[in-house]
Amino acid sequence: MTIDPRSIEAALQAWRPFVVIRPGDPAHAVVVGVYRALVGVLPEALRGVAGIVLGSLEERSASVSVTLATPLDPVVVLSPAAMADDVTTASVLCHEACHVGQVAHAGRAQVIVDYLGSGELRAQREADAAAAGLWMRYVLTGALPDEAPTLSDLYHLDAGDAAMARQIIASHLATIRAGVCPPLDVCIALSQWFHAQADVPADVLARVAVVPS
């Protein structure tokens, strides 16, 4: 791949403003250390599941990136694993930008309540974000999994919600295989961006469905 993930990041930030914090940035260790502290500012009814989910994020911060719905612009905290290579970085940025879009649609407070209060909504939002990341990897490399992956136990989904998440991802994968852009706003925005650039490699552009602006 010859596309710098920073250019994809800039395109995503032009679409929906958000801040990216990378490993090595002074704020990275600070942000990772506040996951558990966030539990204390949530409604009492949400603190049980929040403690589990946010505590898991803290424990797996070396491998798991996260989007935080802050009072200002959302903050995307990239893990060291997200920086493994340019394709991985671009894919993770697309995944997290999907969450940024979810925050924009639902509102900061509501998206937190929905995410932590409903396994079904958590499954849906993580499945859409996972599919967005898989689409980006496909666009850049042509690689697509044969089957929908199972979401990590990080998200603490019950069997029914986990199965629903796989079905959602499978539906998006079928759309990609059909040569159509997934119906996710982050994928639509990036599809339009790719086709507006003059220097995108031909093989990459061939995998990006044309989406009317």
C-alpha cells in the first residue's frame, strides 16, 4: 500500500472532527489511566458493566484502541498494536471513526448510556465498527476474511448478542464481496474521498465502490 494513513486520518477528521492520541504522545499514558476513573461519573445503574468494560480496556491498552466521547471532540486513543503497520493503522482509524460517527448521531451522553446499558446496542455498534475496519483493510490489500470474525470477549456480550454481531459483520462482508460500499457513513465518506484523489493506486481504487456525493 502506498497511501499514508495520515492522509486517511486527515480525511476522516475533515468528515467528523476528532483528536488522535498515539503511543508516545504525552497524553497517551494519562488517558489510558483514566478508564476506571470514568466509572465514577456515570449513572449508578451503569457502573457495574462500565467497571467491567472500562477495566478491561485499561488492562488491554497495549492491544486495544478506543474512542472516548469527551465533552469536546471525541478522542481516539490508538494502542501500540494499532501502529504495527500502515494498513493496520488505517484500518483501526476507520474502525474508531465509525464510533466517532456513532457519537455524532446519538450524542455523547446517549451513546455512553446505550453502549454500557445494552449488550445488543454494544454488539451492533462494535460489529459496524469492526466491519468498517475490515472494509478498509480490503480496500488497501484486497484481503477479506472468509467468515465473519467473533468479537472479542472484551465487550462482554452474551451468546445471543455475540451471534447477532457476527450476523451484522457477515452482512457487511457480503456487501463488500458484491462490490458495494457498506452502508456505514464512514465507509461512504472515505469512498467519496478516495475517488476525489488523483494519486490513489489503481488497484486500490478498483476496490472502492463509487458512491454518489
